[in-house]
Amino acid sequence: MKVLIQYIQTGVYKDHPWEASSVRLKGQLHAVTPSYAAQLIEQSKAQLHTDQTDSIVIID
């Protein structure tokens, strides 16, 4: 399961230690694990993306 986030800070990110790092741009949407989403949100690098009814977007 992954959740959709929107980056609020351009930078180099990777969801898992074994993955290659990727450049993500401010405003870009990306599906990440819930734990990584929580880290990025806590660090003010991303925000949780919600749909029109303010529900969390979950990707299987």
C-alpha cells in the first residue's frame, strides 16, 4: 500500500534504502509508503495529497 504525497520542497529522495535516489520537484505528486510519507511531512518536505472529499488517496 502506498499513499499519494505532493512535494513542497525540491530535492533528492528515495523511499527505500535499496532504491536509487530520484530528483523530485516542488509540486510533483508521487506514491510512497505511509512511513516515508510521515517522515517527509514531519520534515516539511511534502504534504499528503487528498481527493475532492478530503480523503487520503491510497494506491495498492
